Amino acid sequence: MISGTVVVATEICKGCELCIASCPQDSLGLSSSINRKGYRFAQLIRDNCTGCTNCALVCPDSAITVYREKKTAKRVPQTVIASHAA
């Protein structure tokens, strides 16, 4: 399973929302803060990013970097059931 971490260069982002619209997981939203240029910038609002990189690909200012990480699957203990032949 793959997960992703989104890093937004907040001083470059102009808040165009293209990344938000392109995210299939609805992981991004606009911050309530503004940057030095007066724009609300994109930020990760949910921890369900799959690392698809759609947001980085559509960003016109290259303000987004996505780091993909492999999640280790949780192992479920298996119970061995012995069958007795009669």
C-alpha cells in the first residue's frame, strides 16, 4: 500500500485550487492563513493521501512536491485449526 506526503511551498502557492480539484482523495484544502503575497495557500487537510501526484502535476507554479511512502501492511495473526479425521 502506498501513501503520500504533500509539501506545499506556501510562499509560492497562489491558491488557485487546481490541486484541490484534482485530488481524488479530497486530501487538500485552502488554509485559513495567508502568505506574504496575500493568498490563501493549499494544505493537506486529511491524512489519506495516496501519493498519486495529481496535485503536483496540475500546479501551474510547481509549488507542490509529493513524497511517496510504502506503508507496511499490518499482519493479522493466523489461527491454525487442526482437523481431526475420524
